[in-house]
Amino acid sequence: MSEIMTGIIGLTVLLLFFATGIELGFAMALVGFVGFGYLNGFPSAMSLLSRDVFEVITNYGYTVFPLFILMGQIGFNAGIATRLYNAANKFIGHIPGGLAMATVIGATGFKTICGSSAATSATFAGVAIPEMDRYGYDKKLSSGVVATVGTLGVIIPPSVTLIIFGIITEQSIGQLFLAGIIPGLIIALLFIGIIYGWVKINPAIARTSQKSTWKERIRSLPEVFWVLMVFLLVIGGIMRGFFTPTEAGAVGTFAVLLLASVKRDLTFKNYLKSVQEGLRTAIMILMLIAGSTILGHFIAITNIPQQTAEWIVSLPLNRYLILILIFLVYEVGGSFIDDLTFMILATPIFFPAVLKLGFNPIWFGITLGVVLMIGVVIPPVAICVFVVKNITKIPLGTIYKGVAPFLIALVFIWGLLFLIPQMALWLPSLFY
Amino acid sequence: MTRPFDILRFICKLLSYIAGTALTVMMFLTVADVFLRAGGYPFVGTYEIVSLLLAVVIGFGIPQVSLDKGHVFMEFLLERFSQRGRNIMNTFTRLLCILLFACIGYNLILVGASYQASGEVTATIKLPFYPVAYGVAFCCLIECFVFIYDIVIIWRGQYE
Amino acid sequence: SAATVTKLKAANYLPITHPMSLLTRWFCDEVKKRSNGRVEITYYDGGTLLNPVKMYDGVLTGIADLGFSHIQYTRGRFPVTEVFDLPLGFPSGWTATAVATDFFNKYKPSDWKDMHVLYLTTSGPIILQTTSKPVMNLSQLKGLKIRAVGQMSDIIKALGGVPVPLQMPDVYDSLRRGVIDGVVVDLSTLKYWKFAEVNKNVTADWQLGTGITFYFVMNKGKWEALPPDIQKIFSEVASEAREKQAVLWDKMDIEGKDLLVSQGGKMIYLSDTEAAAWVKAVEPIIGEYKKNMVAKGYKEAEIDGWMTYIKERIGYWHKEQKKRGIPSAF
Ligand code: NA
Ligand code: NA
């Protein structure tokens, strides 16, 4: 059986496997393991299996998962999240969907710090959804927001994705960072607009509060003053270079822990509970990543990415159509294995063709970023959606009803980037 | 059969407490390093200790998460099966998972042995990798027992 | 006939655009060409099959059949070859590669007994790059936070700096934000890791001359299964690839240096007395290595013999490089 055929059968089996109710991460590991063994011999597949797992669980960068989720859980169990949402409600609760908008802004800022879409969704799933629940927000809306908002940071700097893209393709990372800002902010604004429009059309999905007086608003501030100070401290610490975004997880957790202890909001029992929750979610995410790493290595040796790329590039089509096909490959590939992994796999193959077709490399990087954002939330492997489902036990169908409008926004921006490349290229053109 | 499973549950809990402790240590160590570095005296080993601690956090926590059904899976198709069909399907997937973790665990022992034999250590403060590899291998073994436990309770009608 | 085509997999962790990744690709294509298609090597770059840490074990266990990485990713695994991690004064990658080849052929380090080594190549000297604070002498280095891993972190400490180990992909942003003040790497990173965008000062402390030793290895079983005429082709192409790599080190260093200067960065050269002070400051590192090796059962005289041989070869090849007119950054 040819390598490509093996790959196609492997992926088909994987999809069937998903339906058996097996843990997705384990299914990916199994299919990757058996497929790799079939093509390259089982002794090497055994070695691959254990080393990929060991590698994922000793990867320093992945410490962001347990640490940021722990920070969120401590904040939640100490009642800090409740106070934040109470205060936010005083200020913008009277705007339709106001609390969901606040969540978008908060999560975008959070993603900028922690750099991981899945960690952002995980943290906010545990914190923001229960709070929006309390204020009578429909689960569709609250879970949809949380599942998609984590993706924003892919193109808002600092973004690991853009750094790696820059190194693979020899593009200036500084230019890529600048290019991502405007599309990133437009997407954030569009998300806010969608929330407003959705609640306006269907007021039942989010209870709108009475407008508070300025006196009430100001009275709510002391409650959240210290929390805001902690966030400013963390963001400031990163900006000023006191610590890396990865370390910020530990610093933020420590600060929140300190704050909660001083104010006697956190019992030891609640701390343990927070730790268990941090562990649970981090393990769940890392098992998906480990599985998709093993699967990715199997896909790599099937040569499917290379063959598909060569075929597409050779098609006698309009250059825009070829580019759209290229993006579709990223979408499908990134749906099975980790988006970043797939980008590293596919970009070297496609990038020369993209240049030959005459597209601007910086623009391509940002547009690709939007494609990857879409990939994180669409099936079959939609890590951000899984995270939300797993933490909140909200059914997938409900979450997708909530994700849909935001997904449409992402596709819309993607199209807009095609029509107006200046959206990405204008800002860097001022500096370079 | 209850007694061995009490022991299993106890071991999973214990391992997950070790993982939780590792997470706490990871946080304090990183914070201490950030402060010391700001003062010009960083603790150079932090990065490597934290990486190895992550293996403890994740590896040692896996069995408890499996026991709690905390991993991501899809139930939409399974829900349409009869109880008996579900039991067969779940048993089948549990068996595959036993196979998977037995392979991972067995090979991690080999990986640990090769680290031990070659003397490979972390780059800067030269911590050995092999104890962590052995530790995670042990957790894979426990994970296999969790799946066996699953199979037993599936056929006792206590699963889910 | 088609039945006798040997199919192999080669892995490299460097991205496709990196000249050293292109060189591995050249190797694969060239072997196919010269064997008239009897050997086909599928090439996986950018870490898509094996990352640098897993490379050696991956080739050992057959995940890939050939692999390219360097020894600092797996500290302790190649104790004899790690002598090249010491500040021995390699002035250029061309010289260092020639010395490493001689050393390997003369001493046949037991580090590599399980593997067929196609070639070793040692990089140009590891150089100090800083963002905004120029380092002209040791006192200016004092307290600066410098990204360094492994042996280099001991060297930075000995020089009075504060070593900060970070993963390579995190370095760019950490420099940009000032988490670290600089990094010690070879000059080519100014271009190929984009460091010229953030580092504005380069202190040419090549007199320390620590290189990074890369290996291109092949699974022993797969090597032994090749017929002798094919083995001969592999060895010939490997030897040519090593020579190309040797020249490439200096070329990439020069490219990095030129890029830095063209973007307004500054090259800082140490005076002879200053350089001597730097070399003296790192002397204990060499003593430390000897002590560790003696503890592992090597004889002190043996280790001294390696060092003497390396120093002698550096002198020889450095002169040879000048004589042959091979351009070098320093
Ligand atoms: Na980001
Ligand atoms: Na997806």
C-alpha cells in the first residue's frame, strides 16, 4: 500500500474512531503509532510514541497551561471573578451583551499575555461562563464567545505563530507584528459588534441590567482596585521585560494568590480545588497535543502534505484560486493536527509558491494567521471548543451555535484581507 | 474486587497530589527566579527544573483525570447505541487504551535506561532525565489499571 | 531494477530556508543522482520528523535513517566530543570544522560507537550580541542578562554576566522586551534568526572561540546494509558536504556581520589585553571539564593530549585558511 493511501486510510479510521467515544488524544496517538509503525517499522514507532509524549510533557513552553489555568481558578474560587463581573456590570451591564463584550476585551488582553489560545479559552471557560450565567446570559452566547475569543492573539502581537512564521520564511518579525495589529483589532471590534447585534435581535439571550448611577459605579471600584493593579503589574512586567510571557503565568498566579490570602478570600481547601482544576484541564490539553504530535509525525512520513502541495501549485488556475486552495489545505491539515505544527510542516512547501505567484509575504503571514484562527474552532479537532465543552459540560451543539456568528466574522475578515491587503500592510509601511 | 480498586483510587489520588505539589513548587520557583534575576542573582537552574516538574505535573496527574473521565471524547454517536452496544464499544476502546499506555510505559523505561546509560543530563545544571522517565512510566502502568477498572465497572453497570 | 532501490529518510531541524538545511537537501539529491537512483532519500526539514533534541535517538531507533543536529542539545551524551564546547580559541567555522574532522579521525571518540558518522562540523565562534548596551570590556558585561545554555552559561557566569537559559524561539521577543540584554550565538543568527532586528551591538570575542559541534549521522544498521559502492558514494558526498559546510560557516558569519552593519549596528573589537583578560577569566571552565572527565574514568594526560592536539591543529588550519584565501569574519 502506498504511503499516501496509508495516510488517507489512517485519517479515515481516526474519524471513525472519534465516534467510538474514545479519548481524542489517545485516538490520535493510536492511529499515529500504528500508521507510523506500518510505514516505518514498529520498533521505531514505539520509540516515536514514548519520546513524543516525553517531549510534550517536558516542554517548558507548555507550563503556560497549568499555571494560567491555576491563576484563573484561584481568581474564581476566591470570588475575584465575581467582583470583577459585578463591577463590569455596573459600568456596561446596561449595554446589550455588555458582559460578553467585557469578556472579549479581557480575554484579548489575557491572550496577549499568555500567548496560547487554548489556555485563554480554558481559563475563561472556568471563570467567565459561570459569571455570565449568573447575569442571565444564554450558554450559547457565553460559550461561543469564550471558545472563539482565545484565537484572537494568533495575529495580535506578541504571537508565537508569527515569530515562527517569520523565522521559517525569513520575513521580518517586527513587520509581521505591526501587520497583525490592525486586522487583530478589527476582529476584536467585529466580535463586539456581533454581540451587540445578536442581543439586539434576540434580547432573550442576554439579560440587560439597569443602568447604574456613577455613585454606584465608583462604589464598586475599591472591590476590584487590587485585582486591576495585579493585572497592570503583570502586563507592565512583561512590557518592561521583567519576565517572559511564559513566566507571567507563575507571577500572575502568585500575585492573585497573595491578594486572595491577604484579603482572606481563599481557604486552603479552595486552593487545592483550584490546583486540581488546573491539573485536570492542563492534562486534557496536553494529551491532545501529545496525540496530535504523534499523528503529525505519521502524516509527515505519508508525504501527503508535500504531494498535495505540489499538485495544487501545478494546477492551471488563477493565482487567487490557487492561494485559496492552499489556505484550504492549511485548514484541513490544521484541523487534524496542532495548527502550529501543521504550519511548520506546510509553510516551507507552500511559501516558495506563494512568492512565485507574486503575493506579499507579510500579507500572506497575517492571512494565514486568520486561517489558523478559524482552524482552532472548527471540527474535527477544535481544541478551543473541546476545552470549553470539557470544563463547562455544555453540549457541543450549543457551543457551535454560539461559535457560528464569530466564525462568520473570521471568514469575513479573511475575505476582506484579500480585497484590501493594506489592512495588514499599511502599518508596517510606515515604519519600514 | 472492591479492595484492590480502593487501593487503585488511593494511588491515583496520591499521584495527583504529588502533581499538585509539583505545580505549586513550579510557580514559587519561577517567581523566586524572576525576583532574584531582577536583583542580578538569577537561579540558573529554574528553567530546567520547571521543565522536569511539568512532566511530574502532567504524568502523575493522568490516572486521576482518566478516573474522573476528564479527557476530551465525543459521545454523540455512542449515545445512539443500546446499553449493551455501548458496553462493548467502551470495552473495546479501553482495551486499545491499555495497549497504548502499556507501549508508552514500556518504552519510557527503555528511554530512561538509555538516559541512564548515556549519562544525558539537562543542558545547564546537568539534572538527570532518567528518574522522571521512570516516574512517568510508572504512571502509565497505573493508567493501565484505571482502564482495567473501567472495564470491570462497565460490566457491573456502573460506568458513566 | 526498481526492486533494489533503497529508500531512506533524512531529518534536519533547521527551517527550509536555512542554508544548512539546503545543504542536507543537496546531500540527499546528490546521493540519488550519483547512485543513478538506486538510493532515494526523502528529506524532512524544519523538525517535521525529528526535533534537535530527539535527533540522535531518533536515528538510533530508526525514526529517521539520517539526522543532522548538534551535541549541545543532549549534554552528557557525547562527553569526549564535548571538549569542543570549551573555549579553545576557534577563530572560524572553517578552521574549527577541519580541526573537528582531524580530531574525530585520530581519536575515534567512543561517543559515536553506535552510529555511522557521516561528518562532524564545528561552527564559527560563539559571539556576544547585545541589544542596546555595548560591551567593550568585562566590566560592561557585569550583570548583563545573556541568553546562554549548557556550557556557555558557565562561560557567561565566569565573564561576570548573568546567564539566562531560554528556548531559541523565545529569544527574539525576550531581546525585544529586554527580558535579556543579549545572547551568545554565532553571527549567522543575526540574519537567520532575525537578531539584527533587535541586537545593535556585537562584541567580537572570538578569542574565546567556543564553537557548536554539529553531527550528520546515519543509522548503523542501515549503513551496514548498503553495498560497498553505495557506501563509497555516501562517504564522498558527505565529505564534499562537509567542505561546503566549512566554507558556509564563514560565509554565514560574514552575512550576519554585514547585515548588522547595514542596519546601523556596531561591531566592537577587543584589544589584545582585553581579549587576554577574557580568555583568562574562562580558564576554570577547562579545569572543570577535566575534573569531570577524570571522574568518568579518563586519564588526565589523555585529556591534556586532546587539548594540545586541538591547539596545534587550530594553529595549522588557521594558517591554512589564510593561505587558501578563504574569507572569514575575523
Ligand atoms: Na498573542
Ligand atoms: Na480544527
